[in-house]
Amino acid sequence: MELESPVGRRGDQNAVALRLSGITKRYPGVVALDDVSLEVRAGEVLGLVGENGAGKSTLMGIGAGATDADEGTVEIAGTPLDRPSPDLARDLGLAIVYQEPALMPDLTVAENLAIATAKKRRPGWWSTTAWANQAMVEWTRGERKIDPTLAVRDLGPDIRFIVEISKALAQEPKVLLLDEPTEHLAAADVEILFGQIRRLAAAGTAIVYISHRIPEVLEICDRISVLRDGLQVATLEAAGATQDSIVTSIVGRSLETEFPPKRDPGLPLGEPVLEAKGVRSDRFVDFDLTIHPGEIVGLAGVDGNGQTEVIRALAGMIPAKGELRVGNRSVRLGSSAAAADAGVAFIPSDRHREGIMSILGVRENLAVGNLAEYAEAGFVNSRTERAAVKERIDALAVKTPTADTKVGSLSGGNQQKVVLGRALEREPKVILADEPTQGVDIGARLEIFRFLREAVNDGAGALIVASDGAELEGLCDRTLVLSRGQVVRELAGAEVTEQNMTEAALTSTTSRADDVTIRTQSRLRRFLRGDLAPPAIVLAATVGLAAYTTTQSSFFLTGAAFTGILTLFAALAFASMAQQVVMIGGGIDLSVGPLMGFLVVISSFVIVPGKSQPLLILGWALLVAIALLVGFVNWFPTLMKVPPFLTTLVTYTALQGLSLLFRKTVGGEINTDVLTSLLKKIDWFPWVAVVAIVLGFVLEYTLRRTAWGVKLRAVGSDPEHAHAVGIRVARVQLSSYLVGGLLVFLASLVLMTQVGAGDPTAGITYTLTSITAVVLGGASIFGGRGAFIGALAGAALIGQINASVSFLGVNTAWQTYMLGILTLIAAGAYSRARVLRAAD
């Protein structure tokens, strides 16, 4: 990258755009920040550097309102940030690019960009696709096109970072915080980013740039502030700083930047630890490689030419063909388990999604790959396990308060050490490492180099992918340069230089083989992975079952039969939509059925024949209030992190108990005259079914085309990231429970017309059937995914199954059997469709 004069150089004459004063933040066992103060002027790019765990990301989280400081103040564009609030910080003009992109995986690219944008700048929901295209137009180059309608879960790490950056830039911020923005970017994309930073700075935006890549910091920044162990130790003018002076400030001492010694070329090679012949996959062909003990081989080339795909294919992470041997053992390609059993350890580039289990502790993350070594008679010997893990933590110098600290709370460098430690714990024959130092500070980077060299010196071999040519030059004994999916040159010994690798990649004249193409998702595959495919499949099954029943029973085609089926469908449809709205927001409502029954019981006291009109109105108001109150009660414990399953299970029991308390047996009479409109029909089609279907489509539109609907899906998809982009998570979740309560009220009205009296057990079956319906309709029980049309389709299929069993004269137990079988098939099929990588 050609160095240019840093931007800004006029910051002294501009107002302070971001001021952090006396910031202190403590976590159990560690002081993350200790009285740190920072000022960034309009039009200035301030570099923020330090080792992993120095407090950089914590400081930026406080500045963005996502993290609450124990002490200190934050001021954005002259206005104090009185409370930690990402949406308030955003409204004041601050935007942030997080090191781990704050994107909701179940939302589309366009939805992620729009929902994070202040309302006054947000486009209408019908125009988000065109708006998102324009926001990312500078990032589309060559064969790469970023489809705004694609779900974020289907994007690679590089594209997710581009979306994260575009999301921040679309806000036209007064203050921009960039936390390791180039971690997954290719060199050409870094140039695009730097161009945008220069443009923003020239327009007066204050920018904080966090990076472990010192040359980038020197190129783009005006001043550089250094954090060490939570303390601010220096602030340097970039024009007078050098890489050595910055590194010395970061680590507090002079640091040797030499790589560990390479393998002595005079030593005998020994038997290969890995042999690959004719390996081919979607993005590369005819790949041959032999690695001997003690060797580190690098894969070089311009990003996107097959390096990552090669290493993932050899690790069994993607389908591939060809021959692979590890030691004297043949290994089946396409199986990560087979590769691991043969002695292959894989270190992925995306540690957040593939490297760590963030909610588990450091000990569990380190031990999980080697549990057999700690087990006796199938039971893990905790003493042996803890001793081994402690030894590994000490050897890797992992900074963690305890061995059981959640690994997700550690800094990026320490997380990477845990990933590496788990790989080394199995004493592998071959280490396959994809960008092993990505997002790691210079001190930890040199430690990782040393760990890798020590591992191969003990008899292993390693294959490394790195976008930094200097790393490959300093670390590797040999490098293979790839261009368009093919090896164009092999370099060994003194030939392994960054210049030779770059020259080989840029001067290659190879053309990509015909069957090696940039693959995109076909429309059919994208539809099958989307939220609307399950309803279509379920409706097809419903129609098929109805057609078969018609051939077996002439009574099935009568209007009276369809009226009865659709009336029952309506009650379940409302209940299923109630379950769906809560589930999309990341919850679950086990009280749906008992609440329906409880409302029926109460109506037998307040909606009775002979009551005056005012009393009936009060009665209906009471029923609505009860439904809303139960929704609130189901939501409130989530503020204390009580799982929704547990909360609503308690509500389930309480409501059922109250129903039996008020009506031990069926009793009372409900004034169904008030509900006569629900019983009206259009020919044989009941009005109540029409209302349920229309309401389902209205809610579906709301879910896809309104801010509330997108926020609801965002919260269910990833509540932490939703909070980080300014969504009020608790408020959105409350709204879902209240809407759910109102839908249960509507379901209870239909139930009242069916039972006509206070039956304490009338609604109890609706809890499980509502959950079954939404699962059949394609909803995820973890939140974020689902469709109200799917809830309608699931309710229709359940109604059809019940009707078919009755009309076909088979044992009613088949209702349960068929529902159970279909639910298992649906859940498995939908999950499989969503995890498949499209390849057309």
C-alpha cells in the first residue's frame, strides 16, 4: 500500500467532537480502564493502539453508549451522553464499526443497514434495497456484487465487515469509531475504506481508528493514543512516530520483531505428514501438496483466489474431490471428523463463528477437543482435565481471571490463543491455520508464530493462509502462490519473499478453469432457505391430504364439513399467531392455552345472558385487560434474565390453577349472542376464518415492512447486537408479549362460541398445538425466523390432519402420530435447508 500524507493535519483549529473524561471500568478480577481521557477533534483521525486486553474496545463501547462506565463522562458534539444508550449516541451523530460486526444474522443486508440508521435518515421500507445498494456501491468491484436482499447469515466474513462499515457510513456521522475495520478486508478493500475515511475527515467527521496493524495507523492517522493495561500511557503525533516507537509504547519495552528460526534446509525431510493429490473444489482445481515434518508451508496470492477454500477443503470443512493422506492414513475429503481423527487440527479465520464457544469457559473451550484423554470409563476426570488445561493456559500466556471465565469475555488475542491451544492440545500431525493472527496485537502475534514453529519442530507440519505477505515471508519454509484457483508458482528457501509472492500473483496469466466459478445462490435455493418456503411446503401438504381425504370420503366435500374445519382452524390460527409473535422476538409462551381457558372461564361470569350493555362492555374490557396483564407478567421476569420458558411455565400452572379455582367443573353460560358476528358465514366460509387469514397477512406485512417488525426480528436474531445498534430490546420484547396477549384474546372468542360455558380445561391443548403449528410453519424456536403466514399454514395442516383422521375413520391416535412425525420432518428439513451453502 503506497503511503500518503495523513489526512487532517488541521485538527488544532477544530472543535472537540468526542470527549471521554476520566473513564474507569471494572470487571470481576480486572480493571479494564483506569481514569482514561480522550479528545478527538472534528476532521481528525485519531489512532488508538494497544495490546489485546488493553481496553480499546471497552473504551469505544462506552463512547458508543453500549457499555456503562463506572466513572467518567462522555460528550458527543458538545452534548453529554447522560446515560449509556446506543440510540441516543447515534442520534447525537456517533456511528461505530465493531470488531465483531453488530449485525443480526436473520435480517437481510438492507434491513441491517436500515434498522441501524436514525429514523430521520432511514428510507421507507419499500426502498431499502435500492438505498442499501447505493450505500455499498463503492465496495462492488470486479465479479463481486453484494446482494442487499441476502440474509447476513449467508455472508462470508469479508462481506459482513463491508456491511458493518457501510452501515456506519450510511449514517453520515459526526463521530466515527472504527474497531479493527480491516481485520477481514483484502488490500483493495482497505484502499476503499481509507478513501472513505479521508473523505469523511475532510468533511469534518472526527474518527477514531483502532488497529493492530501499525503501518495502517501511521498511514491514515493524525495522532496516535496508546493504551496499556487499561491506562493511557502516551499520545504521539503520527508525523513524528515510527513503527518501533509505537510498538515500544504499546508493550512498555523494546520488542524483537524477528520471526523464530526456520527449518534447517540441510536436515533430512523424513516421511510426509500430509500428501494431497488432485484435490479440487468449487474455487480451485488440481491442487497438489506435500508437507514434511518441521515444515511450515504458506498459501499466498491475491485474496479470493482459492487459498481459504484449499485449506478448508483439506480440513474437511467444505466438499472436495481428490486424494488426501495424513501420515500413512488415507483421509476422506469433505469430513471434518475424518480429518480430525487422522491428526489434522484446523484453526479457522473466523474465530467468533467457528473458533470459540463464547458462552463456555476457557477450560471447556481448551478441553473439548481432547476429552478422551481426560476420561476414565467414559467419565471426565476433572482433576486431570484441569491440570492439563492450566498447563496449556500458562504455556500460551492466556490472560484470563480464571480457567472458567467465559471465553467470549476475553480479548481477541487471548481468544485466538485459546483456539490455538485447543488445536495443539491434541498434538496434531498437521496444523491448518487460516489467518491465525487476524485481529491480534503484535505481541500476541509473535507468540503465535513461536507456538506454531515449536509445534512443527516437534514433528508436525503446518499449512498457513495469511493475507500479510510479510508474515508468510518471515514464517514459512515454502509458499505456494495461487491465482484463479490454481498454483502458479512454488517458492522455497531464500525465494520466499513478499516481493516474489506479489510478483507471481500479479503477473500470472492463468485463466480460471471452466468449472471453477464465483458461485451465487440460485433463486430456488434462496427461497428454500427463506421464511416463506415452509408455509408453501405445508400448504402443499395440506392440499394433498385434503385431496386424498376427498377420494376416500364423499362427506368431506360438504359445506358443513368445511365450515366446521375452518371454525376450528380460526381458533388455532389466532393462538398460533400469538405464539409466533412471541417466538420471533426470542421468547416462547407456554401460557397460550391456559390463558384461552381462563378467559373462557371469566367470560362465564361477566359475559352472561341478562347483563346490561355497560356491564358487558366492562366485561369485555376486563378480558382484554387480563390478556394484556398476562402478557406483561410473562415479559417482566426477562428483565432479570429469567428464561421465558421458565416464566411462562409458571404462568401456565398459575392460570390453569385459577381456572379450576373459579370453575371446578364446566358451569355458567356465556352470552354467545354477542359473538353472533363471528358465527356468520360467506356461503360455507365462516367470517372468523376470514378475519384470521386477513390478520395473518396484515401481521406478515407488518413483520417485513415496518420498523417494529424488523426490530422484532432483529431482537430475536441477536439481542446483544440489536442493543448495540440502538434498538430498545426490552421495549420490543414487551410489545411482542402484549400483541401475543391480544391474539390469545381473539382465540378465546372463537373458543367461547364453541364451548358456550365456563370450561376450565377448554384451552389447555392449544399450547402444544400452537407451538407445533409455528414449527411446522418454519419458525425457529431460538427467535428471529418465522412468518405469520407460516403460523396460518401450520394451523391449517393441523386442522386438516384432525379432519382427515375423523373422515377416514382411523384411530384418533393417528392425529398425534402424524403431527409428531411431520413436526420432526419439518424441523429437520428446515434446519438443513438453512445451513446448506448454496452452490449453483
